[in-house]
Amino acid sequence: MTRADHRYALRTGVTCLTVPGGAVLLNPPHNEKLTGLTAPQSAALKTLNRGPATGTELGAESDSVAPLLDRLTDAGWLQVTVRDGDRDFYTLRPFATPPARTAGGAAARPLSKFTVIHRDSEGLVLEHATSWCDLRIHDPRLLALAAGADPAELGLPEHLSSQLAADLAWGGFTADPAVESGDFTTRSWSAPDLWFHRRSTLGSRTVTWDGFGPTKWAKDEFPQLPAQRPAYPGAPIALPVPDLESLRTGDPSLTAVLEDRRSCRAFDDAHPVSLARLAELLYRTARTRAVESTPDGDELPSRPYPSGGGVHELELYPVARNVEGLAPGMYHYDSFEHVLRPVADADSPAVQRLLRTTTATLADAAEPQLLLLISARAGRVMWSYESVAYANTLKHVGVLMQTLYLAATAMGLGAVAQGFSDTAAFTTATGVDELEECNVGSIVIGTPAG
């Protein structure tokens, strides 16, 4: 309900056009016509057009203004800062049309598992993945109040507890734990997965390209990372180059490869994959074919698999346990030079951990002949993309995985992708900051058994 000391403002993106006796609220593609307005109502809308104002400044004492403010608030056209006297407590910031308020208010309930509290450039904010609004917290005591603390013990006004409970329920920030855990649809989603889905797609929370997609937000502040990662210090191992012209005519057809592709979980250790076969697989799937330089100086590599924006942030790390012609250990594939560079010894605890993580994927808990780890140089894609950067990286992992699967099938090799890997062991083995380069996928390669 409208209070004289609460502060009201048109929600971000809303424009109010006033005419004699009426007004139109615009927030494309939505609009609402207001007709038959009283003089105090028209004056209140004109005041809102100039910026935030308290109920008193808007003339809420008028019999017609308070109902108008309630109507616009309930329809999501206004953001409201709940205050007591001259102290701000929290602000409801709508970005979509809210549901109808629950009649008679709402009892206090625990926060939903999908509600997150974090700090941004403006302070503390409460968000829910499927809400129509955010709740900006101005008084940190409200965190304790939301967790069920007694408002009197916190020194907060008595009316604030019931109003916060009602607004938290209205915003969808709270939930009955029994319902949230008893419903399959709700229980099946984890909070990180749902937030990742919401933040990397367009929807009610993201309706414009501002801060979303290939904005190149870092262009004026940071240089783009070079397309080729710095080389590891070990002596490179030259790899043979396959004859692609012969492969064009000698390979099985695409249809045959697609139909024959299977995940292979059992491998013939007596006849391991060879270095030459590894070299062919890497060349056919992940080599850098060329690099285009844009007028702005960006480097856009070309590889056999697609990459959003041509950034190609993915790197391949072969971990050899039983590869003919290659000493066991972890290597980096330099896709520009088509060479392997040593990264870590086979007896490194981190390398051993990386190999052991595959035993859950393979038959009889075997260790792989060859493990290909996929990493992402995050800055390559995050320099250009906002919100969708990591989602794009995972899509790139998917297309690279399929490229590896199909090439391996055409070569008569076995392959099985993993749904996980030991990212901490990867970071230890490479010695690279995880925020600079992180493990995002893994696939086992070898000679199939039988």
C-alpha cells in the first residue's frame, strides 16, 4: 500500500507520455493507456517523469493519487523503495509484469533455493531465477530479517517484517520447502543450472542486447588475448601431417560415419593407438588452418570445427598412458605449429588423478590409452561476449566433441566423451590460473577392443 515516505520511480525503460486528462505508459512491446485522470493524478505522473519522488511529493494524500500508485505498482510500472521516515530499507525493481498479489498478505516463509544474494556495483541485491523483479537491499539488517530474525531484536519497525514477507512472497523469493523438494520439476533443477540457463538466454530478465552477447565490452580497456596461447617451455615433438587429399577419397562416407559412431568403453591395450594416429586425429579435428586479422587487430583463427565469433578459445591436452611412440605424460597440442609440447610427467600426482577420473567411464574400471582434455582460454571469448560467454564455450566443446567422435570413427578408433573431469587436477598439472584457462571437457581415445 502507498505510504507517504516510500519513494516511487518509473521502472527502468518506461516512458510516460502525458496529455490533458490521460497518459500512456510505454515499455515496448508493452503499453498501457490511462484515461480519465484527475488533476492530482496527472500532476503525479508528470512528477514521476522528472525522477523518483516520495508519496508526499506525488500528492499521495489525495484520494485519487494513492490508488493510482498502487495500481501502477501492482502492474509493474513502478519501482518502489520501502522506507521508514528518511531511511531506505529495500527497493523492488520490476523488469517484467508481476502476478497478482496474494489476498490478505503472506506468511513469512524461507527463501527459495533459487534465490541468491550477492553484491554488485550498487550494493546488495536479492535475485530469483524466475522472478519478475529484483529486491535491492539498502539496510543489511534485512538479511537477518529474511532469515527469520525477530525485527524487534534488530531494531527494525514492526510493520517492516510483514511488508517484507509479503513482498518476498510476491516476488517469488520464498517457497515452502516441502513443496520445493516434493515437486519433481522444481527439485530436478539445481540453482546453478537454472541461473546459468536464465542468464545465458534472452527472456524477461534480458530483453535487449545491452550487456548481452558479442558486445566487445573490453575493447576500450583491455587488449584481446592473442589467438595462439604462450608455448609451454619443453622441446616440441613434431607430428606427421596426414594426406588430406587421400582421405577425401578414402574415408567412409559421412552417412556411414554418422551411423557407425558409437561410444567405446573397452579398449585393446595390447594394440594401443600410435603417435601417428594421434597426430592424424589432432590435425583433422583441431589444427589451426589459418588466422584472419581484422582491421581492429583481432586474430580470428580457422579450425575444422565452428566457434562463435571465430575466437576459438579451446585447447587440447593429450594425456598419454599407453600410446605407441609417445612417452607417457601430459602434453599440449599446439594447433598452430602442429606439434606436442610436454606439460607434466606421467608420474605427476595430478596426471595420475586425471587418468583415474576416467575409470568410472570405462569398462572394468580400466585406465585409458589416451585422454584428450579440452580447456578454454576464457579471456578469448569473454573479451567479446557478455552473459553468454561460458554458455558459448560449452557449445564449442560440444561441436569439438562431435568432430572428434566422427573423425575417430572414420579412422577406426574408439572414443567416449566424459560428462566431467577433474578441473582441480588440470589446474595443478598445467600450473595455469583457472580463471585464465580451465578444463571444460574430456574424451577418451584408443584402439577398440574386439
